[in-house]
Amino acid sequence: MPAPLSLDQFHPSDPQKASIGQLLFYDKILSGNRNISCGTCHHHDHGSADGLSLGIGEGGMGLGPERTAGTGEDRIRKRIPRNAPALWNIGHKSIRNIFHDGRLSVSDLYDNGFNSPAEEWLPKGLDNITAAQALFPLTAQFEMAGNPKENQVAGAVHDRIDAAWPIIAKRVRVIPEYSDMFVAAFDDVEDPKDINIVHIGNALAAFINSEWRSFDSPFDAYLSQQKSLNDAAMRGMELFYGEANCASCHSGALFTDQEFHALSLPAFGPGRTRRFDPIARDVGRMGESDASEDAYRFRTPPLRNIELTAPYGHNGAYPTLQDMIRHHLDPIGSKANWTREMAALRPAPWIKAIDFVVQSDSREMARQNQALDITPAALSDQEINELEAFLRSLTGVTRNDRPMGRPTRVPSNLPVD
């Protein structure tokens, strides 16, 4: 059983910086074409996620499960290859890696505090891993940057990843409302020209880390001996830490070992391709480590507020908690019973041919089936329901009552979805 979470276990967040971060989080000024914000895929109304299996990034329209793939020349060219991860408790000091493949981690390798896709070009001075993480969607073509030749940001990224960040920072600092706030909040910003991407990342982190803290669930009340769980959740907890062996990976106060495991989830989507590996597949951790033993392994997701962030899996393969539980208990059988209709994919006829093309590659499917780190377990339907009841006991009481929430306007005066 984990020790209770407490506020001192989280990175501190300066309120003035968090106020800037709240606005930036929902301001489309950070995107290449000024048409998408961080909040589009990590929205308050959707538990800090988007409710889709594979997200619709730059070029899409709308929010959440109803977001469309866009129209005309502006429509999306590719689905986001992975499910948008929720942001709950990523400001906890124990977090040492982020993203489904862990490609951003705390490290001294490049003398800037992190091992990241930007390598030595990631700037120094970022306060924590959340601040570093916040910079990467801004430079991702299909997430927020846009396509080459469409805008300065996308063009700069095509040259080198760090070439885009000064362009984004300039967009922000020339807005008087933002520049005044940065000067007031940051000791090293005396003039608007001092504002750079590090300040923007740190402001976003101050907001994200404080906004998505959550440790007031019924389970937390149980840990602090304030209140008992209901009978079903109690039996589910015994299974979770016992016969079902869930805690072997979903361990600690955040319910993640932050390691990488192969679940053999149903495969679909464009895949996370690389120049030398153009197959529409996702090799998971191996894409970062280049170690064959890491193939098809993905980071263990934390489970707090898990009932708010369906669909589940690195690609959002399963629409319900019960579906995901059943897959853990019988991966091969569950995969055989999976249907394409279970994937929450918004219509996009022009890329439809790619959505399930990987399933036609028998050798690739065989490789993925062989990569499996789960030991099947036999539980009754009642026990599965009890496990689900326990997972629902991890939902915070104040899940919908966030400290700051979504702003009604942003300093750029661009629309707030």
C-alpha cells in the first residue's frame, strides 16, 4: 500500500507564473497556424485529455470526442499516432520520464537536465520535467506546428527543432498583456525582450503542475483512515494488490512504476514511423532506446482519475475500464475479440486507408503478439466489477473543481475553444 500523497511531494508553482501559464495553455498563439492550443487535446471538460483514441491535431476543428478532421486544404494530413495522455499529477517530484515511450527523461546527459528529442539543443533553465515536456508539442508537425511552408514555426522546425522556439517566444512577448505579466512574475525578465521559450515553458509548467494535482479521492480518505471504501471497492483493492497482481506495475502513490511493458494491444493508426522505419507501426520504447528488447513496450500509465480519461491504452484501443481490465487478464483472447468499432476515430476518409493497414501485415502482427509482459489471470465477472470499483475509488472528489479552470479569453484575442 502506498503512503498518502501530500502537497510537499509536488513541485511548487508560483501563482503569478501559473496565471500566465493558464492563458498560454489555451492560447492558440503558440501554434504554427494559430489554430490549436495545448488545451485542445488536454481540455478541462475531458479530464485533461480529449476522449479520442488517436487525437486530431493541427487542422482539426472543435473539441473532444466531437472534434472533426477539418476540411479543404486545412484538413489534417495524419492522425496523432498515440492517445493524448492525461496530465493528472505530472508535477509530482517522483516523475522521471514522460510520454508513452519515455523519450523525455530527467538526465544529465546533455548538461541541460534532460534526455530529450532536442538533445543538446533543449535550453537550460527549465524548472522541471513538465516545463520541458510543454515545449515539444509546439514543434510537432501534426500536433501544433503545422506543415512545412505553411508558417514560420513549421519551417524553422524543419531546419532544427530549437529554431522554432524563438519565433514562438517573440509572438508572445510582443503582446503587451503578456509582456507585463512576465515582467511582474519573473525576476530575470526586466524588459519584454528578455522573454524566451524557457519562461514560457516554466509558466506552462506552473499552471499544469498546480491545476492537475489530485489526491482527494475515496482511496486517499481510506489511506488517511478518514473513511472506509465501499465493499466492492475494498474487495477490488484486495484483488489489485493481491491475486490480480495489478500493483506489480501500477505501484506507488501514483500507481505507476514508470517502467515499460508490452501489453499486445490491438494495433491501428499511422504508427510512430521513423525515416528508416516507415512501416505504419508503433514499436514503443524501442523507438527511443533502439534496443530490440524494448520493442512494443510502453510506459505504465498512472491510474489516478483513470475513469475520467477513456479511451485506454497507448493508442486508446479500449473504450471502457472494464474492457481494459479484461485485456490485462487475457490479452490474446481480448485482442481476438476486439473490433475496429471500439476505436474512437473521427471520420477522415482521405486517410482511412491508413487506419488499419498495419493489421494486414501478418509478420508484424506476429511480432506484436509475441511481445507480452502480462501473465493471464482468471477472474470472475464479479471480481472484474470489483476491480473496476476500486479503480473508480481513485477519482478525486474535486476533479471538476480545478484551482483556475479554463479562461474565457486570452491576450492574443484568438478564440478559446
